[in-house]
Amino acid sequence: MNAYVVYGQDNESYAFREHPSLTPHQEIHQSVVPDLSGTPRAGVHRCETCDELLAKWEESLNGLVIKKKSYDVSSTYDGITIVSDAFKEVYERNRFTGLVFQPLPDSPSFYGVQATRTVQYDAGRRGTRFLDQCSSCGRYESIVGATPVYLKPGMVIGDLEFVRTDVEFGSSDGKSPLLLCGKSAGDVLQSESMKGIELLEVEPLVTGS
């Protein structure tokens, strides 16, 4: 099975926090270790013990303003994948499947996207580490070890399909599943020169064999 991991460039935005006040030095390091010290957005469901997001993928994206609008595929510092009208047009024209598009009322022409189908990640084989589990909500502060990609035996990704892993990687608000797509979908996105997109080919490892 051929597939890609789909990544987007940082768009310098937060979905669930106010932008913190940062020094120029801290701004430089944002793409490596995003600063999540900004005030949490009101109304977002969080654990009272550890402050983890409890319903991240069901939360409204109202109020999310994309600061860097030059990308067709990008990501907020807290792990929400954002795409442009141009990406949506390519998606629909080529009859890709698997994504839902959530319009952003405060950033017209952009959408938050999620894959509807989940594939099982083989965390044991990869040696993924689950760190600092909260005794109240059961969530982990950090989950480390996403690539190279290992899916459990029997997992299938359609050639034009997008899926997500059942494990979310990263730390704090930034934890998110890997977004994967079939080989043909990835090849089309490359040929269309989508800005901001990075595709990591995982053909040799994705089957878990």
C-alpha cells in the first residue's frame, strides 16, 4: 500500500488560546516549540487538573483568525489542520474522499479539516512513548514517536482517501493525529503545487509488515 503523511506549515495562529506576548527570541522558536502560555479561550472544555482539552475535535472554531494566509495547507500551533479554497477545489474536482470541511467564520476562504475515518497506529512496534498521564482525565501530556509510520496489519487507505491515526502525537494543546492520504491523492496535490504542504511518503512502512 502506498500512502503519504500530510503536513502543513505553521500559520502562526491559535484555535484555543489568545496569542501570548512573546519576545523576538521566543517568536523565532515558535515553529519548534510553540508557546502555549496564552490565555485559554473562554468556553473550551478542559480538565480542571491538567488543563488538557477534553473535546478538542468537537470544539467550535469560531474566533479562529488565520494570521498567515499564504498557505493552502497549514496548521495552527494547537494542531488544527487548515486548508484554503484552492485546496477544497482540488479536493472536489479530483473526487477525493474522507475529509470534512468546517468553514471559519472569522477567516473566510479557509476551513478546518478532519478525516472521518480512523486507522490503527502500531504504537508498540514503533516504540511510541506516552508521558505524564493525568489521574483525573486519563489523557497524556505528551505522546512521542510518530515517524517512521507503522500501522497495524490489515489497515487500508484508499488511493484517493484521507484518514487519520487513532493515536494523537505531540504535547499539550498541540496533540493531533497524523493525517494520511493515498498515493494518487498525494501525487495530485504535489502536481497542483499546493502552498505549505509537505508530504512524507510512507510506502515501505505503512502496512506494518
